[in-house]
Amino acid sequence: MMPMRWLPVCLILLLGNLAGAEGDPARITYAKEFPGSQPDYVSISVQKSGQASYRTAPDEQPVEFHLSPESTGEIFAIARKLSLFQGASLESKRKVAQMGKKTFVFESGAERHAVSFNHTEDPNAAALNTLFEGLARTQWHRDRLEYLLRFDRLGLVKELLLVESDLDQRQLVEPALLLPVLEKIRSNHSLVNVAQERAAGIVIKLQSATR
């Protein structure tokens, strides 16, 4: 039997652990595993505050970024429509090609719910998947532009054309996240003019869209 003098200490530790669990921010994570695609793995985690992280390998250091209140609210609103993935069954009963394993996870303190699927016909799950795919595409372009700017400047024009094409087709979510790297390209006079001009044109489009 535990000595009475230890009870207050144990009670304090128990309450501290409970408070820590309850204090953990609610977070929604999207992960996609698709061997043979580029990238073959991607995950994005979003907290209610809008603080977010992106990675293209399970064990790599994530890239931190901040999501707008509008996108953050939309992600959590759709997740609530899906009962925060609790007991959800999203897999389509139709036979379709392998499109990659997608997983949604909700975490808040000790609470955790997850669901995985290859293809879904649920409109809310499809909308959430499209939103996260758009975010992942934006972050992929950001990574590519940063890499090319450092190691392969001749590849910048091609990547900028892809960025502009995705932007025009509304394939990107939160494209303003690209502005810092685009500004670096636009202001770098050691680059070929066409790269600077292309980046400047995209910056103008993004700034016009936010007005």
C-alpha cells in the first residue's frame, strides 16, 4: 500500500499529465504514400492556430509554415463533417487503379482518430483531399524553386512555367506561400532575364489576387 505522504505528490503528477494532454493543440495530419510518384511520400500537419508543417519523408526535418485562418478553418470544418475521422469508412467500393494510400489523422491530447483510403466517393473526404493536395503542390514548388536557385539555375524557367500553369488552373492552395522565393528570384540580377521576368509576372498575379 502506498504511504500517505506520497499521495499528494502522485496526485500532482497525475494532474500535471492530464493537463499536459489536454493542453496539446488539436492537429489534423494528411499523409500520402505513393511509390513511384514524385514525391512518393508527403505529409502535412495543421494545428488550429494555423501553424503547419510539411515533409516529403517520414523521418526528415519538417518545413514549418503558417496557414491562413480561412484555409485552417476549412480544414477543421470538413474534418468535423467527417466526425473527426472517428469510425469513418471512406474507401470506395468500386475497383479503381492504385492512386496512393491517403491517411487523415485527428489528434488532440490523448484523443486520436485515423482513416486511410486509396479512392473515396465521399464528397467531404474528396474536398479535404483536394485541399491538402493543393497545399502539398504549393510546398513542392517552393522546395523545387529553392533547390534550383541554389544548385541548378538553368532549371528555374521550366519550374516557373509549371508554377504559373498550376496557378492559372487553380491547382495551388495558399500560393502566396511562394512569394518569398519568387521575390528572391525576381531581385537576383545574376539570373537570366527570362527567369526574373517570369517570377515578377507570377508575383504580380499573386499580389493582385490578394487585393
